Amino acid sequence: MTPILQIKNITKRYGGLTAVNDVSFDVNKGEILSVIGPNGAGKSTLFKLISSFVPATSGEVLFNGTRISSLAPHKVAQMGVVRTFQETTIFRSMTVRENIIVSHHLRSKASLFGFFIGTKQAKEDEAAFAASADNIVDFLGLQAIRNELASNLPQGHLRALGMAIGLATDPKVILLDEPFAGMNHDETMKMVNLVRRLRDERGVTVLLVEHDMPAVMKISDRIVCINFGQKIAEGTPKEIRENDKVIEAYLGSEDAAIGM
Amino acid sequence: MNAKKLMGFAAFLLVVFVFVPMFISATGRWDFYYTLTSVALLSVGAAGVWLTFYIGRINIGQGAYALVGGYVSTILVTQAGVSFWLTLPLAGLFCAFISVLIGFPILRLRGVYFAMVTLVLTEVARLSALALPITNGAKGITSIPQPGELSLFGLTIIPAFGSLSNPRVGFYVMAVVLMIITYLVLWRIVNSRLGHLCRSLQQNEELSASIGVNTAYLRLLAYAISSFFGGIAGAMFASIAQSIYPSSFVVADSVNFMLYCFLGGLGYVFGPMLGTLLLYFGWDLLSIAKEYQLLIYSGVMILLMLVLPNGVLSLLDKKESRA
């Protein structure tokens, strides 16, 4: 079976600085793969490269064998590779439910003009979006805040909302940007659970970038570790934990790498 | 809720088509027809500016499209003998077309950078009108014939304005009808998915792209609709004034279009309509203050922005939440 996502020799240079250098790895359908690395290792850049928010200097990203790395971000999303952002990136002056409903855009069968004149298809679409939004609200446990304005939400809920927005697009692969950042142990465990359910119940392949080692060890099927823009290790959590290069990269924080 | 809206709409129709004419014939202030016609047409242009605000762009270039629309209609009427009623949508479409060409590069800009470029557009339009042979330079085009009859399948829908005993009333009715259609379209846009996507664009373009919205296309679409409104407003203006000059719409007019939106409220569809009415009449009323007119006017504007940053219509919201 071909991997759902193939990252092939991808490189990104900003002037003289090489942020990501010749990184390759595959993501298999239905797995949870984490990209880890110390601060400034190039994780975020890699993330932007995969979602095509920045163009690669060289190399390519394939989704189900089709090249996506030179497409516009909305085209990549259309194909089913959707990224989430860190918490501040939401539609601030919409309610939680409105945020989720508007994000169903890719599922529209009616045209924009159809929506304008209110065709039967458009009404069916809107009804389907509303139902699906409620479904997502239930899935993420956001019932209590569904009609709250997004700008009034605390951090934890914002993260969940970001995920809800991603889910609304009906992704095949979801890219999560530091889903556990700034969370305490309990919140992290809840989020770990949620990410698992995303894969188990919705069949979404998950690629995440994260700092939180214990969470990463717990959640991932496989881990890719990068440092100074280069891939230094790839393997199961157990292999990564025992990898000398990884321990070295996290210099002085061996205990963090060993984690749980 | 829907019944309430219908009632509101009926009340509005009653005011503009019954009370206003009654008031004017009672007081004999026939010049109000001209003032209100201007308000209605300016608010059509302001509706377009409002839509560009709705996608998160500050548009200070509506004067350019009004001018272009005016010239397109006028030239078609005077040189090609096309019926005014046909030139009205053509002027709008022409403006929409050039706004796509112009918008393609400039809509990538955000914030003050986009605003500055649009500000320049008005000046470019004025200078082009001065320089091009077809626009007759600074002398402009005058003695434009009044709109003729509009008939469909032999049925007269709009009589020729020349045959009316009082063309001022005719223009007033025509302008108000145009305004109503414009705002119904705008209202429908805002309350359909198209408007929701525009809002998503206004609040976060990156996130909007990540949920699969073709942001570049949507920006162009909104800008084209905006310019269409500007074009038909300009065409109608030229026809009423029966003349058009390069200085018919200048930078100050573009700025005013924007102020109408600010004053009424950027979050309310009918904001620009109210804003135009208040500002246009407010300016006229202040003429009694003579040389202090501009000072008072600017002072009040600054005060309003401080006290009511979300526009005059935000007063209604507060009342509702208190009740």
C-alpha cells in the first residue's frame, strides 16, 4: 500500500539559512505520526511546507501519489490535507458554531451563486452543514460553548475549536500544530484521547508537530525527529527513546527525551 | 422574525414613496427631491465600499468607478445612441471588469497599503478622463439626453423622462428603486454563504485558505461587485445631472463613500445607507455655521468615531441587550 503522504527530499532555504534540509519520510494511512525536535529545528517550516503555505526550495510532497507541494493552500485543503493553527487563529467575531459551519465550505455542492439565490441544493447544503457542525460540537465536547463568541474563549477551548474547524473540512490527513502546547497534565491527556478518537472514529490520518515528549510518546505510532533542519531519526516511540542522536539533540534534557 | 423584517421593509417603502413626497409637496421644498436622489445614489456606491470592508479591505477608490461608470453610460448614450437603461448595467459590468484587472494585483495588499493604492485610483481616473480624447477632456460631456422610455414586449415600464411633468420625482423614484435593489442584493449576499465566507476572509485570511476557500477569487468577486455598484451609481448621476466632467467624482468623494460606511456601521448591511443620509444632510445643515462648517463637521466625526466606533447603528444593539 502506498503511503497517504510522502515527503520527498524537501528543502527550504531563506536566503543563506537552510530551515529544512533534504527531509524525507512517509505517513501511512490511519497512523498518528509526530514530528519532534528542539526549538528552531525547522518543525514549523516543515509544517508549512507540507500544507503548502510556503513554497519549497526543492523536493516535493505527494498526497496519494499526487504532487501537492506547488498548489495553492486552498487546493491542498480541497484534496484533503488540512492544517490547524495554534490557538489564536480562529474566526474571532463568530460564535463557535458559526466558525464550524463556515468551515464546511469544501463540502458545498451548490455554487456561490446558488447560495445567493437560495436554490434547493443550497438549502440542503446549509442544513447538512448545521447538522454536521452539531455533530462535531458533540464529538469535541463543546456543547456548553457552542453559541459563545470565539474571541471570548479560554485557550483550551480555542485549541479544540481549531480542531473543530479542521474537522469541518472533512480531511483525510490533518496536520496539528502543537496541540498540547501550554496545557497541564489533565488537559494534555484529554487532548491525547481526542486525537486518538479522531483517528479511530473518524479515520483521519494525523501528523502532528509537538514539544511535549510524554504526550508524543504516548500518542504516536511513529515519530520523526529533526534537528537543524535535518531528519536525524525515524521510528516507533521505543526506538526514538533509545536513539543516541535524539538524546544528543535534546542535550542536557535526556530525562525529557526519555520521558515516561 | 421574518414578519418583523417584512413590516420594517413595508414601513420603509411607505416612508420613501408616500411620506417623503407628501412632506415635500406640503412644505414646497422641491429641492429635497434632488438632495434625496443624491443620497440614494451615493448610498448605492457606499454599499459597494461596505462590501470591500466586509472582506477586510479599506476601499477609498469608489469615486474612480463612479466616474468610469458615468463616462461609460454617457459615451454609449451620446455617441452610440444606446438606450440609457441598457447602459446602466453595461456601465456596472464595465467597472466590474476593470476592477478585476486592477484588483488582481492590488488585492494582495492589506490594510493601509491597499487603502493607499485605491486612493490613487480616483486620481488616475480623473487624469485619464482629462487626457483621453473620448471623454472630451476638461470640458466634459454636457447636454446628455434624459433617459428615454423603457418598454418590454410593448409594455411601457418606465416612461421617457422628457415626457414627465416633473422629472425630479421620476429621478427620485428611480434612484430609490435602484437603492432598494442594491441593498436587497447586499443583504442577500451577507446572509448567504458568500457573505459568511467574506466574513471568514475579513477575520483571518490564512485560516480561510486552510479551510479550502479560494481567497484570491473571493476577494476579486467582492471587489467586482463593489465596483459594479460604484459604476451604476455614477451612470445614474451623470444622467440626472445631464453632464459629466473629470471632476464629477474626486478623491473627496471617494473618502466620503468610506465615511458613510464608517458612520453607519461596518457591521450592519444598512449602515452605509443611514450613514449617507446622516452625513449628506448633516453637512448641508452645518452650512449655517459658515466658515466653521468644516471644523464642526470634523469635530463631530472624530467624536462619533470615539463614542460609536461601530457606527450609529450600534446604538440599536445596545438598546436590545439592555432590554
